[in-house]
Amino acid sequence: MLGAICGDIIGSWYEFRNIKVKDFQPLFHKGAKFTDDTVCTVAVADALVHDLDPVETLQRWGREYWSNGGWGQRFNLWLADDNPQPYNSWGNGAAMRVSAAGLLGTSLDDALDMAFRVTVITHDHPEGIKGAQATAAAIWLARNCKSSEEIRQALVERFGYRLDMTVDEIRPGYKFTESSKDSVPQALVCALEATDFEDAVRNAVSIGGDSDTIAAIAGSVAEARFGIPDDIAAKAWSFLPVDMRSVMTALYKKAQP
């Protein structure tokens, strides 16, 4: 899950300042920060680790960090609603927040079920659900020592995504979108083509688009494939308040094999 948060923080500066290169410096821009992606990722983890109602938990965390900004219009209304209902979202927000399901699943089906339960409360459109489940599946498969090609094949077979493009092929014409079907496959390619964790996040930022979310998705999968270098993990950890650190500590304790 820290991989998703690393990606969110690193990508945050470039969300509306897209670049199309991998060798940007420094890795953590001085203007970087955690965004709504991190808040939602922590909220989902809190719900799954502590067996809490995901609706209540997501609203509690969202309202606590409302001033952090970055919320989508419909999700913002959902946070404010006293009786929040799913709103047929096909966006990539469900995929960026779902990494805890991939870490905690005792089987692939268990991970997919968790992903469904924390997604359908907002993103009940089939594409929103598919994006979240595909991300959780990729994480679970990577944690269970599947190769990038095995993961790619499994995702294509189960979810029908096209994953045969390369990062270099995606980059030139890729544009900003929050659509799950047009950003989750690209984020997965960034993670599956990578040679290490940092390479995955740099891939994600370099294609442009919704940079913090794409890097959060790619980072969550890359963490499961490679782990996170200590210096990158420590830098991301330093951005986080105590309440978020507490949830993450509990998650990793529960997720240990």
C-alpha cells in the first residue's frame, strides 16, 4: 500500500503539469504532497484491516481531510451526503484506492471479493469495478511470485484488458482521462514493464495524464513485484500524519505471510 502512496506523492506535482520524460529530477518534487488518492487508500485499508463499514470509513477519512482537496465532483457530493449511494462511476478512483485488498486477500478470489466490496459503494459501473479488481488481482499475483508475463496473461484472460502495448507506445499520444478503462491498463503496463519500483513510478509519470492516480496504481503493483527501496519508502512516510501511519502499520502487520 505504501507503493500506491509513493506513486501518489511523486505524481502529484505532475497531474496538471504533465511531462513526457522518465528522467525528471528530483524524484520527489519540492511541491509534491499526498492527495485524495492517499486519503482514500488509507480509508479502504482501515475498513479492511479493522472490519469496518467501508461507507462510514471512507466518509470519515474524507471529511477529516476534506481541505486536502482534489476530490472529484461526484465523490465530493458522496462524501457530504448523509445517505450516500453508489453513483455508477466508471472512474479510476476505485483502482487507485484498492491496494489493501490485494495485500490482504488469502486467495485471488478473496482479494477480488474485497475489492468488489470496497468499490461498489461508489463505483458500481462495470468498468469501475473491473479496474479495481484488476489492480487487486495484479497485486495478489505479484505477491504470490507470478512473473510479469503470468500476471499480464491472467489479467487479459479475466478482465479483457489490452496489455500488449509498451510504455514507449503509450506515451506520445496519451492524454488526461479519469476513465478506468483508459487509465488502469496503462498503469498496469507501467508496472509490469518496469525493472524496479522506481522505474515503474517513472514510467507512470512519464506517460502524462492523471499522473498521481496512474502512479498510485502502478506503484501499488510495483511494490508487490519489487518492494520499495528504503530511501523512497522513508521519504513517502515522512509526508504522512500519525493517523495514516497507524493504519499502514496495522495493515502490514496483518498482511504478513
